[in-house]
Amino acid sequence: MTQIDLKELATRESERVEWKEDVADVHDLVRSAVALANDYSNLGGGYIVCGAKEAKDANGFQSVELVGLTSVRFREVEGQLMAHCRDKVEPPITPVVNEERVESDPERRVLIFIIASTGYAHCYRADGADASRYWVRLGRETREARDGLLRELLVRKGQPPPWDRRGSTTASQNDIDLVALRDTLQKMSLWNPHKSIEDYVSAKESISSFVPPLLLQDGLDAWRPRNFSILLFGHDVTKHVPGAYVIFSVYRGKDRSEPTAERREIVGSILDQTRKIIEQLNAEAYIA
């Protein structure tokens, strides 16, 4: 079972998280699940957290109080949502179920559904409804997709996968820097010491809930890294993505009409580029 930090989750963008306190309406819960799976804003899916009360702190910012659900209500909500997602959503979706303890009350649990984005447009026909309806997530709101919004959703789902998730046409598995991959996973607290680094470089293993595997199967016995895998962990990124570099320019005058004093090309993975750019900015951001 994946460990989820709810305090950290509360700081994320609201488009990816739906907080429910007592879950009075299972249909509302399923609509949110369908909207997250449809992933209109291409955020990668999201979470539905049941047994969490949304409030505001003294400064008016969002805060979350974990009140939890009783064991009976926990199983009831889990069963209802999974049954609706299986039988009344087309095509069906299968949320990943997780639970977290409530520190102040050991008899209650927080129920978490992890909804991954899919390549399909899902619709839901609730009990007593005359037709199936499509739902999308816009900001903090789950809204029915009608007219132009529905057409846009269907167009987006009919297109090929985003470029970053497609397989590289020039790279092979050997072009992934295993040392860089391991160091990054360790820094992100995603490294499992019981696995080898080769376990993560596969077409089945994902490094997190919303990230596809680093490799994509190409034929029966061939695997290619996805484009994002090369951008993040490639040995020679510009060999496969020629434009994946940064030009860092320093202008000594008051604006860009002045002659350029320095021009530096920053290459490497986008993680290396980010680190190098921060170092360059820190070197230039001094106070006289």
C-alpha cells in the first residue's frame, strides 16, 4: 500500500484533490472520479479523500482537518464507489484504494481513492438518470461536459498520447543514465531498497501513481524509453531531443539592447539544467 502524506497533499493544486467529509452522496463521489479520470487539464489524475473536512486557517488559506470514517461507513463508501465505477461508468475505471489513520481517533480511518488519468473519455449513468453524462474537473469544480466542452474533451481523447509519453524514435534502453535515475529516486524518497535499479527501467514498473513506466514496448521483444525518460535521465539528451537545452545570457547594460556580455549554453538532463541555471542565477543575483 502506497503511503500518502495528506498534509503535503493539502498544499497541492485543488484541481487534483477532492476533499469529502461525510460522503453523503455516492453519485457525487463517482462524478468526481470520472472527472479526474477524464483529466481535461492533463494533470495526470488526482485524489478523492473521504473523511477530510475542508476549512480555512487564520489567514484565510485552505486547511484540512482529518475526521475520518467509521469502519462500517468506510467499507460502505468503498464498496459503493467501486461498484459504480465498475458497472455504471463507461469505459469502467478502477481507482486504487488507500487508507490512513486518524491520529486523534484510532477507531476512524481516512479513505483515499487514487484516480489515474486514462486515454478515454468516460461517462457515468447514475441511478435513475435518463442518459449517461460526461464530467470534467475545472479548477475546484466538477462540471458536466456539454456542447463545446464535451466536443473538446472528445477531441483531446482522440488525439495521440502527449509527446512526452510517446516512445523515443532514436533512443534505446541503454541511453538511460541509471546512476542519475537512482539518485533522483532517492532524493524524491521514491527509492525502494528492496528493488534493483533495473526494476524501475521497465515497461511495467511506475515510479509513482501518475507517471507511466519509463519504457514503452515497441514490438514483441523491443522496448524504447519514453521521451520524458530521456529528458529526465538520458546520457545525451540533445542527441535525441536536439532542442532540449537552455541559453543563459547575461546583459551588463540596463536592457537587452545592450551588447551581450556572456552567452552560455546549458545542456544535460532537464534536472541537471535546472540545477545549473539556479547556480548561474545565484551567482548573478548579488547585492552591492
